[in-house]
Amino acid sequence: MQNTQPSTFFWNQLVIPFDPGESIAAALLRSGVFRLGAAVGGLQGRYFCGIGNCQACLVCVDGGSPVEACLTPAQPGMRLTPALQAGSPPWGTS
Ligand code: FES
């Protein structure tokens, strides 16, 4: 019997469903998540260019280094958080 349940990942505490091959950003948008935390330059993190150029959609996957949500395929069970917190310098101070 085929599993018909959608795959899901987590955005902070939210459970986000996605279709096979869908990017993180596409799944977040479809679920109504538009704000992705802070972005470089004090801007609002969000989906913008969709081609990996603007870096406005950076998110952390399972606490790792930031990735572009618009280019990264969603995977079951991944735990996503904003890449930057408001007022924090990008990627630490060292
Ligand atoms: S939306 Fe521009 S890099 Fe992802």
C-alpha cells in the first residue's frame, strides 16, 4: 500500500508539508510563511529572487550553516530556523 501522507519538515515549531522535489522556500510560501527572520543588511528575510542571488532567503537546516531556501530541496524531518536573528552579525563575529 502506498503512503499518501505528505512529507513534512519543521519551520521553528510549525509543521510544513511539501511535495517531492519542492524547494524549502516554495513549501514555506504555500504554507503562508513569508518572513524568514532577519537578512543581511538589516532587511527582512524572505523569498525574493528565487535563483540564489540575493541571499534574502537564508535559513539554517538542523542547526548547520545557512543555505538558500529557494535552491534547497525540502527533505522529510528537517528542522529549519532563521539564519540570522535581528541585530546579530552574519555568521558570528570571528
Ligand atoms: S530568494 Fe534570493 S537567494 Fe533565495
